Amino acid sequence: SSFPSGVRLPPPTHARRARQRAGPLRAMAMISNAQLEDLAEEKAKQLKAFLETQPPVQNGEDLLRVWEQLYDEEMQKVVVKTVSGPSDDETNPVFPYEKLQAIIGDGGNWKWPRMWQRFDELERRGPAYREGEHLNFGMPSKNPNIVPLRVLIVGGGPVGMRLAIELALGGHKVTIFEKRREIRTDDGGLQQLGFTNRINRPHMWNFVRNDLAKLNGKDFMSREACYPVFTEPETSSIGIDELQVLLMKSVLMLGVDFRLGVGYDGAKVRTDPRTMKPTWEVECTYDDTAAKKHGMESGKNKQVFDAIVGCDGPRSNVRETQSKHFGNLEKRKFMDCVGIVANVRKVGKKRLKEMGFEHGQEPGDMNRTKMVFKEFFQKIQAEADADIENLIYYKSSYHNYLIIVPKRADLVKRGLSGKVYHFGVGRDNAAADMRSDEKEKLKGYCRRVLKAAGIPVDEQLENGGFVDAPNDCMAFDFAECWNTKKSIIFNVPPPDYDVEQHGQWMCRNLVPPLALCGDALLEPFWPMGLGLKRGWQAIMDTCYAFDNIYNRTLFCERLKQDPENFAWDQHFDALRDQIAQNFENCARLKIGEELGKGEYADKGPVITQLKKFNKDAEKPPLEVEIDPWTRYAPLEKERGDEWKLKVNDEKWIHPKVQKALNMKEYYDEVAKGGKTGEIEYRGKKLISVNGKVVPGFGKAGFTKRPSFASTVQPTGPPPPPGAKFGVNPFANVVAKEALAARASLKPPPAPASAPATPAAEPTAVAPGALPPQPSRASVASFKTQEAELKHIRNMIASLESSLASFRQAEADLVARMPAAA
């Protein structure tokens, strides 16, 4: 060759042109396979630690610390392939678990593909739903008309976290404030309890158990913790701490912003002067640790949210600070009883035999009332000289839980004051309280009752057989419970309201969405175990309200109204009426029969039709849903009557049946076989990590983005028969952009060449009247333009950020080339 040694021939013209067509992505930094393997191994270890973190050894704060390592800044910058293009936290977000899965895969654990798949099975709706994803199982979005809200949930208890999960699945941006941080002394002593230190065990209803199984409950909890939750059908129970940590794993995996060490102080309504959209200016307090983590000031801060939900317990601060909206509290009187809650230590098999328990076994769970089990309570009366009305005994893997309900007079008779030794005091280290002498008397009273009832408590164990304070023994006042008259309040203007176009707001005072859930809404009577039963219904009722605030045509079919002429005021009134009806059904526990049992009836419409398609089909689990017509008996009957008419149509398939058939077809396709039922999980493909593209990037799937014009929906007459249109994979992203723009809609600027015209005087809108509406064509045009502008700006920012990579690649190439070149 006439070319000097080391001189590289110029590439062929076609290859050079191919690299040019690859664009700037070709020049981005790359991550090697070896680096990917190291990262996957590291993250797999951290994920294993995350999944194994659970009570009683660890608590919620431990889980947060592991999560911060697992989902660090590098993982947050992972980009994966979706049906609507590469993921983007602003314009095309995915859930954290999807990023983790793209890196970790199965992690060498046969259970993990099942875990990822269960996350995929959680139904998305609104902006979180992507048309064409296999995880939809061919089913449409149950609510495509959700306008996402910035929701603040106050309180990190079970109801608050389950609500956060459901809101996130609807595309809402959710933040949880939880102020209770555990504080210990230098020698390890417990100075202040944290938010997951309660070990009480509420009753587990069948539909709640199904819901937890859907949320990976059997994999997120240890085998020992799972037993009383998923195995004991009659007296199933779960520890509050176990439930919180279980739900918290899903909360974090689904991208909820959990802020520990942040307390809610109050909130004021602020309105946008042009759109009149109301928001909440929340006053909150950050402790030092939380302030450093989230970049806030230590102490008092203010943050803005579109909606607030109080899930902060029976003495709710949200309810107290917003009492003018919720009205006066209502007190419900019960019998004059005190409820004693006790947690006793497990007793070993050998010691149980010594104590007279045959075969060294504990008795089975109990839930007994004096009216039904007369002889049992007569025995307690005779042996313990205690007059009690109820006794509940639930076993768990690490301690046993009891509720004893004596009459107040009986406690006074036994030398106790009858005063309430409530959990609020207990959380402030009740053992050191000046009434600790009385607490010892209370524990002695419990021991006598338990011995007479045949329940083991070993005085030779630490703390006299009880667990450590303050969870050892406490008394609650069951004489009265509190509840509010309203569950959800809102008064908002139409989403496209504009003062310059529609005039000054002349209607009622504006209030952003405000709600209460759980014990903050309805304080349960503990011996009846209704906390989770009502709480889960209130969760779904809140999601129903928030999802549909701006869904103007929601009630048109039911009310037989023309969608074109159905005014916003009519929609808001109909939604408020439905919210009130839902609240009444929740408070009165008018739960549908199938939901109450936790399974579909064998002769009901779902199973009857499913058996027609597949006589050997497994019965699908009955899961609680947002739609109140699937949960409450009066509404369920109404819907059932409608379906009876549809059943006569041979072409109609019940939605539950259709999904069950689709899921079976999918799992038959991905099943690997084997005793453990392994599947071939099909998650989202990895594109880049922290700006570094993975090998085979082109194969991973940057596809040509369609022109923005193809995303605009035609506004003219329908196309002629046989006309075909391309499928737009970015349609959901554009819809999300448009929905987000509605709350702050501004008219498009006039063309530069258009002559200036004087602004028209604002026209006052009479109370209750529908304000003049901007034309749909102009609104759609503006939304499209705004979304396109945002996309272009994001692309510009992306190109600017990769400019350094271009220059470095150029410098490296020049350095390798001979000077002659």
C-alpha cells in the first residue's frame, strides 16, 4: 500500500452518511457491558436488602435509608424505551420500579419477575395509561379524562399510603408529609416513637387481603408475617407496622414523594388572578434532616398543592385547621366501656407445656362477645372477677395481640381510676408517666383476664410477659367516637376560565379539593374491626372524586344529558351529589355482597359468562376498585340491572371476563413452566444510564418520532369509509400536556401583522350561570401549540446538554488522526 503505516482509510460514503443520519445520539457517551453488569449486581444486592427490610427487626425509617441507596441519583437518570418513545421524567414519565427492572432484571431470583409483573398488573388510568402497552392486557383506560393534580397527603399511616398508590396510578403527583421520626438516646434508648412503631393488629377483611396480595404482599412480607394475613381466613389480621412497611415499598416503587420529618401546620386558599384556579398554600415544618434532604429551610416553610387529604388519624390536624369546610364533628355514643389494648410476648413450646397448654400449642384466634359466648364470659367473671363485654385475641409471629372491653365501673371496682391511658400518651413514653403505677395495675387486670380465658402470658418474661412500652398495655375510651359530616369539599372554576374573556368570578367562594380519609374521617369502634374496611372505601371514594373533578361529561349518560350542552355547574353539582352518596354508603357500610365476601359469586354474571368461554377457568380474584358502582350495594344493584340487559347481547362481554381471558392468553404465551410458575417477564428496555447509552442502543429502540402535525386530531367532518390513519404513539403524551395546560390556559398571542384592538370589558358572570366558553378549535389549537413548544424546548435542552460529548468525541478523533488529515 502507498499509505503510510497507521493511516486509516476514510470510511465509505454510505457508512459516513449512515452515521450522520444517526444524529447526535451516536455521539453520546456509552456505558460498557461490564459496567452494566457491575451496576446490576450492586443494585440487585440493594434491592434484596430493600425487600427484606421489615418489622420487627427494621422499621419504616430503615426502609427509607435502603431506598435512598437503591434509587440514587444515577438510577433516577435511567431512560427506558416506552411505546411513546424514550422515558422522560417531565414529558413521558415511568415509575421507579420500571427503571430498576431495566437494570436488575431477575437478579438471579425466580420471584422477582413475578414481582415486576404484579406491578405491571396494577391498572393505570388517565395520564399514567399508555395506549398499546402489553401491561394493559388489551383493555382501555377506565378513565382517560383525568387532569393530574399535585396532591398532598398528610399522614403516613396505612390509609395515607394506600391512597398515595392509587392516586399515582392515575397520573397524579403525590407527596406524603409524615412528621413522626424515631429519636433514640446515645445509649440506644427510645426517646420518641416513629411512624411505624405501632404493633396493633386490625382485622383483615377479604377484599383488603386481596388488595394486599395484588401489591406483592406475599413477597414483600416474610413467611412468618404472611401466615396470619393470608392463611387464617376467619380471623385474619395484620400488624399496623407490617402493613405500613408493606405499603411503603409500593409507595416508593411507584414514585410517591415520601417526606419524613415534615409536619403539616395549616393551609390557606390562593387563587390565580386570571384563571381563578384555587390552590393550597401549605404551611409546614421541616426538621433538620428533612430540610437538608429536600433542599428546604429548617423550620417553617410554605409549599403549594392543588389538593390536600388528611389521613392523620382521629385527632386530625387537617380537620381541625379546616373545620370551617368540614363543619362540626359528630359524636357517636357507645356503651360506657374502656378498651384495653395489650400485646404479650410469645411463649416457647416447652414453657407452654409447663403452663398447662396441651402439646405446647397456643389457642386459636378469638373474636368473642358476651351476648354470643355467655359461658366463656361467665368463666372469666368467676375466675378473674372481671365483667367484660368483648375479647379479641389475634396471634402473630412475634407477639400476640388482645383487645379487652370491660365496663368502666368494673375497672374502678378493681382499684383503677377508669381514666383513659390512651395511645397518645403512650407514644410519649407512657412507662415514665406519673400514672405508671396505675398502668401496672392495668397489666395485672389483663393477666387475670387472659389466664381465665386460656390465653398464655408468662410473667417470667421481660416486662411481666408484655412487650416493651408503650405498646405493652394501653386503654382507649370506647364510650364515644367522632366523625365528620362531609368527606370531600371542592369548588373550582371551569378549567378554561379566563377573567379577561369571561369576566370577574361572581359565584361561590373557591376552594381547592380537600378531603379526609381513614380515622380522620370516621373513627372506628375498635372491637368491630372496621378501620380498614371503611378506610379502603374512603380511599377509593377520594380517588373517584379527584379523578373526575374536570371530567365534565362523566354523568351525561346516566342523567340522559347531551354532552355538548352539559354545563360545568351541572357536572360539579352531580359530582358533589355522588360524593355525598358515596360517603353515606361508606359510613353505613353498604358494601356489595361479593366485595364483602372477597370473591365473585359462582352464579353471578362474571363467573357464569367466564365459564361459557372456558369451563376450567380459574375464578379471578375480586379486587376493590375506584368505581363506586362496583363497591356499594345500592349502586351495584343499579349496575347489575343494566348488565342483565346486556347479557342478552351475544356480542357483549363483561369487562372482568374480557380481562381474565386476555390475561390468560398473555400468561400462556410468557409461561416458562416448572413447579414455581416462572414467566418470561417483558419489561421496558434500557436505553441509557445517567446520560450514557447502552450497547446496541439503536436496537433498544429510538424510533423516528412522527411529525407533530400527525398528533393533531381532525376537527372537520369524519373521514370517508375505508380511510386509514397512522397510529400516533405519542398521543397520550400530548393529551397529558394538553390536560396540564388547561389549569393555566392563556390565549395564543395575536399575529405580529394583526392590528391592535382594544380589549373588551370583562363581562360579569351571574351566579350559577355557565360563563362564555372559548371555541373548542381555538382551545385545541393553543394546547397543541403549547405542547409542541414544550417538546421543542426539551429537545433544545437535550441537544445543548450533549454538546460537550460532541466536542469530546471530535477532540478524540482529531487526536487519533495524523497531522496531514
